[in-house]
Amino acid sequence: MAAGKEEHALGQVINIASGQEISIRELIRTVHKLTKSKSTLRFGALPYRPTEIWRMCGDNTRAQDILKWRPLISFEQGLAKTIEWYQKYLKVYQDKQSQLNLLCD
């Protein structure tokens, strides 16, 4: 999309993001649910650090304005697709004799 809008996109920083804030706690709980994990989650807190970034959210305004792009799937749907892909190819990563791992030698 950016290549087709070169005159408007050239030199611009364009975030491809949901535009929705998602906490680390929510991310962990969602991964836990989607992977059907039976592990016990324990959340705690770190001591206050003055340089800590407490909130972060990818702003996709430029993607919408310049590229006319909007996310088509939700955070949970995208995460589910990512987990599904990873689980499908997990055996390839773990197999030391797989073609993928042989490329690294």
C-alpha cells in the first residue's frame, strides 16, 4: 500500500497497529486462554522505576490517513492466528534435522 502511495508515504513513519491499548496482563491472559494452558498465572508488581513506560499504544492514524488502511481483525483473532501458526511449525523448529535447522549450520 505504501509503495502505491509513494508521494504521500515517502519519509513518513507509519505504524501498522491496532490503535488499541493492550496491557501485558491482558496479553498474558489471552495467550494463556488461547493455548489452553493449565499453568497457574501469578501476577506481581515491580518496584517503581522513574524511567518506566507505563502505557503504550501503536497509533495507526497515519496508516488510516495516508494508506487508507484499517485493521481487519481483532487483537485476539490475530494472536490466535499467530499461535496457530507457531504450533503448526513447532515440530520443524524442534527437529534438529529439519531443513530449516540445517540452513543454520
